[in-house]
Amino acid sequence: MSPVQTELLQGTLDMLIMKALALGEMHGLGISRRIGQTTKGTFQVKPGSLFPALHRMEEEGWLNASWGESENNRRAKYYRLTKKGRRQLETETRRWGRISLAIARALQA
């Protein structure tokens, strides 16, 4: 049985991108694949959502980017998390922990 794909709630895409980059730099397609893997296919991030988020996060100072070659010898932009991005990931992780706990409690009430 394949997982049901779910639309991302506002704010979760940034957190998932930062989490994917926490282990090291990746290009856009790699980030998208990693999010799909870690969510067991629940979230499939399309380029129309991913690349505007990456650019916005770069402007916020959460990511740095540089051009390089992908595994199939194509030019690709590689993204990596900055110190500011790591702090933001910690903040977002705590925030989503509180949100998910509150929702779980509300659903059990």
C-alpha cells in the first residue's frame, strides 16, 4: 500500500528542507528525494514549491548555495545550512513539537 500524499502545512517545508540539509549539502533534486524518503512518501515536494522556498531561505541567511556538478555531470546549485539556519531548525523543531503535542491532545479530548 502506498502512503497517502499530503499537502504540507505552511512553515513545514522550510523545516523539512533544513532537516534534509542538516547532514550536508545537497542540490534541489537531492533535497526533494530526501524529504520523500524521510517522510516515507507522504510529502513529495515539487520544484514549483521547492525552489522558491530555497531562494527565500537563502535570502533569510539560513542557507548558502554554490554551483557544482551533479552525479550525472550536470550543473547544479548545491545548498548547505548556515549557523543561522541550524538555529532556525532548532527553533522550528521545538515549535512543531509543541504544535503536534497540542493537536494530539485535542484529538484525544
